Amino acid sequence: MRKSLDHQLALFLRKTRGEMSYAQFAKKTGISHMTLFRVEKGEHHLTIDKLETVMRKLKVRLPDIFPDEC
């Protein structure tokens, strides 16, 4: 299940970032551009605290990120 959730989060972040640079989107999400890059590549996992920060900054809910799981 973890791989599926990581994959869904990566897809959500890539789609939401759109044409923004990693640096621009990192400022918007509250996580570093390197962390954002690694999460999108499946090389890093966000903690619950960081996920909550991203959700709050983007004004989204869990079903917005993980529609298949909620």
C-alpha cells in the first residue's frame, strides 16, 4: 500500500505543480525544492507533519490527494 500512496502523492504534486519550477512550488508548499523533487521521483517519503503542511498550504484534503483510498 505504501508504494501506492507514495505514487498517488507524487502524481498529485506533479499535476498541481504544473509549469511552476521546483523552487516556486516549494515556496508554495512549505517544503524544500530538493525534497519536492525527491518525492516526485519516489525517492523520499513525507512525514505526516510535512504532508499536513503541504495540504494546509495548498488548501486540499486527503481525498484530493488520495481519491482511491478515501
